[in-house]
Amino acid sequence: MESLYLLIPLSAGLVLAIIAVFGWALHRGQFEDLEAEGARILQEDLASVDADQVMQARPREQSRDLKNHHRS
């Protein structure tokens, strides 16, 4: 019986926390476009390139072009 004095407030607090997290997710738009997320997995991925990778790739391409230019 004494454990109910602890368990009932804890369960009520847990329910309130779950409702708060659900409300936060709903407010941030987590459930706005569910169909697009389901179709996204069927589409081909585009090559994702970070800005750092682009800057590293360009000098190599330019150096290849310069080497090929000097050979011709």
C-alpha cells in the first residue's frame, strides 16, 4: 500500500512528460509530411559532397588538367 504513494505520482509525472514530448514534436513539425519520408527511401541518392570535399577535389582536378595540358 505504501508503494502506491510513490508509484501513482511517478506514473502521473511520466504521463505528463510523454504528453509534453509529444506536444513538442507536434509543434516542431515532426508529423507534417509523412508520405514524402516514405517515398524518399525509394528515390536514388544524390552524391552528397561537403564544402570541404569540394575544395579538396578542385585543386586535384586542376592539377590533372595542367599535367594533361603540358603533355599535349
